[in-house]
Amino acid sequence: MAGCLRAGAPSAAWGPTAASIWGFEGFTARRIIIATTRNIEPFGDVEFKRVSRLNTAQVARIRELSVTSAPRTLLDVAGCCSPRVVDAAIDSALLKGVTTLDELTGYIDKEARQGVVGIQRLRDRLECRSNTGLKRSFLETDFATFIRDFQLPLPRTNFLLMFEDGFTAEVDAFWAERDLVVEVQSEFHLGMAAMTRDAERVLELESRGLTVVQVTAEMIRRQPGVLARRLRTLLDGAPKNQ
């Protein structure tokens, strides 16, 4: 707040600082960075990031704090963070319902004309998602809505698990505190070989102490309450890692 007062209007928390205030996965407010259209020297723990423009449509209010809007925050993060960090931030924003893929795509198209840093990087991350098929699309729509509607804790999505014995697996949703994994099953018949691989993967995860719940889009759409109760029971239990 003091940084924004010093910067004057227009100004707002920027990049990683804004992502932390939004509550995006992987961000903590270790540094305070304020976006402003003026040249201002740092003071104390506050840094100032000069931007070419910052209009009211690009600023939001969270807990009385001025922050860049969710799309603008993701764009700025894309310009200064690794692809994996950006992916996690996008997942968080979608799960929280503060933006949508359509809004992000439209925002990119609009800002591309302004030459904002991060445009191509964010576009690349979104294109990667569009090329991953049903499961990623499901996580960004039905599953995200389900999590919000039933007020379940936010999971880490498309999360890479790595074990000391060298086994790795990218899971669709992961709650680290409960060692709980949700895997989304395709609505299409995948064939015996694919079904066998999926079963072996579940066994590998369970043999390492994880609880694996397999869901389909149909379960979310037709019996969301049943699934929500099952997940809440697992999430409310004692942490496995204690």
C-alpha cells in the first residue's frame, strides 16, 4: 500500500508480487514490486517497475490493495518466470475462477499490438494446453468448476511427481498434504494397451503411499456431490506426511 501511495496513480502490485496477492501457486511476496508509469527510485523493500501504460481495466482491488488484473498479472509473470512457474500460475487462476482461457486469449490478442513483454511466452503456454487434448481441457473447465462449487482445497494440477528410485509421473491433480492424486480418465475407449498402462501407473503410485482417485467427466457432471464427499473425506483426514 505504501509503495502505491508513493508511486501515485496509476500504480499497482506487479508480476510476482501481484501473483502472490492473487494467491497463485508458487508465489510468495518476498519482494514488493509496484508497476507505475513514472520513473521512481526503490526505497526500502519496495521496487518500482516502469510500464508504458497501466489503465483502470488492467488494475483490480484485492483486500484494499491495488494489483494488476489477473490476465495482466499472468502476462507479466510469463515475461519473467520459467514456463513451469507460468503453467502453475495459469492453473491457479483458472481454478480460482479469476480468468478464463477465452479471456486470456482475447487479452493476448489485444496486448500484442502494444508490444508488451511476455506476449509470446504466454501465447506459447496456452498453445501447449490446446495441444494436450481432453484431460487438460477437462481440468480447465469441468474440474475447476467442480472444485470451486464444492469449495474444496485447490490442488496442484498437471504436477510432476519425482521419486528417489527414479520413477516419475505427471498427475492431473495433487494435494501434497494428503498425498492424494486425482487422475482423469478419458471418455473414449483407449484400447487394452492404454488401459494396462494406466492400471500399472496407478499401482506404481499406490505402492509409493499415494491415494489415487480416478474420475471421469461423466462423474463430475452427473454425480458431483458423491465425488465431492469422497474427496472431502480424504482431504479432511490426518496428513499422511505427519
